[in-house]
Amino acid sequence: MRKPFIAGNWKMNLDLSEAVKLASGLKEELAGVTDLDIGVFPSAILLPDVVDALTGSGIVVGAQNMHNEEKGAFTGEISGPMIKSAGATHVILGHSERRHVFGESDELVNLKLKAAHKFGLSPIVCVGEKLEEREADRTAAIVERQVKAAFDGISREPAEATVIAYEPVWAIGTGRTATPEQANEVHVIIRRLLARLYDDELANGFRIQYGGSVKPENATALMAQPDVDGFLVGGASLKVDSFVGIIRY
Ligand code: PGA
């Protein structure tokens, strides 16, 4: 019922020729895959070339972040309309590196989510607890706070068009994956919260990705969980073989 969505977050990796090579390799390897949605999220400066390289592939392209304003004196930032004009359709918001390295607040993620909807981009909103929060048994409270804040004031229709990525901070780039059960448990918490904030129909149709050290070796077990609807992949999305290996879970 929920079409899996597997997305590669390239972070601050790959130059222009490497990015185009990776995109072309994915296009070739993944031709004809239609039973799940696939997306790549290169650095903003690479968007037009990656969009070009993937034309006709069915693989969607998005940015890793955006500013909430349409334009103005915000040196170094990129806006939703700029992302769209580069041919991209998606955007990642509130990634843990944005929250914890660059100090983005729940309130800012909410403004960005509203802006993504306003400018016609499909957002992936990231949430997840830090190690000390998990150890203090605060995972549910943290994730619920992040989801509630992100969706504050967002009506049903745009909410429905959003994807959430649950990414425990302690699992990102560490090689330490959440167990399939740990991932599913939090996905269920998020889905129940969405049912309370909206309704059962929205919650049941809503896609929740898992992220944090996903690799071909753990993709099958994670995807076997009933509430895991795909992945947001960092490191393993930088090579054709490993990203395709995950997609062929
Ligand atoms: P990772 O990153 O797969 O390298 O752990 C995931 C992410 O940050 O989205």
C-alpha cells in the first residue's frame, strides 16, 4: 500500500564529474525499476547536472537543505524557487547534521517545511534522537517533539505529501545501525502521532524512511519491518554498487 522510497543523501561529497558519473551509473543500473521510488540528493551546486544526467530515468532529484524565504539578503543560502529552477523536485529538511552541526531549531524546520510546500517541493523531514537521549529513555519524547513542531500549522493535504526520515543520530555515519525492531518501534510511534495529529487514513498511507548506516547487508531485514517504508542512505549511496544493492534488498 505504501510505495517504498529509497533516497541517497550525498552530503558534501562528489565533485561535478564524480556526481554525473554516479548519476549515469544509477540510471543505467536501475532502468525499469518502477516498484519503488528512488531519489538522490546531491550538493545544490550539482543539481542541474545531476537532473540532466537522470532525465528519463524516473529517479527524482532533490536538495539537502533550503532557506525558508523566497529570496533576499541571506548570503550563502539557497531558496525553494532556486531548487525548482534547477529542475529538482524534492528537498531534505532538518537533517541531524543541520540540527546539531548548524544549530537548526524545530521552529526553523517548521518554517522550512511550510516553505517547501509553498514552493512546490516534496520534503523529507528528518527526526531522531541522540545517543544520550536514547540512553535516558527519551527517544519517544524527542521524536514526538520534533514531528509535532515540524508539522505545526500544516494542513492535511501538504502533510500527506511529506515524508519523514527517522534517523537516530547515533546511527548516522557510525556503522552502528538501529536494529530492525528498534527502527520499527519508533516508526510506529511516529505513525500513531500522525494519526492523532491528522487521522488514521493519513497515518496509514504516510511513508516513514529509516536512516543511519543502511547498507546492502542490513537493508532486507530493515525493510521486512511493517512500518519501514524505505531509507535515507548516506555513505552507501555514494557508490553505484552499494546503493543499487540496497535498492535490490
Ligand atoms: P549514513 O547517513 O547512511 O552514512 O549513516 C544517513 C544520513 O545521514 O542520512
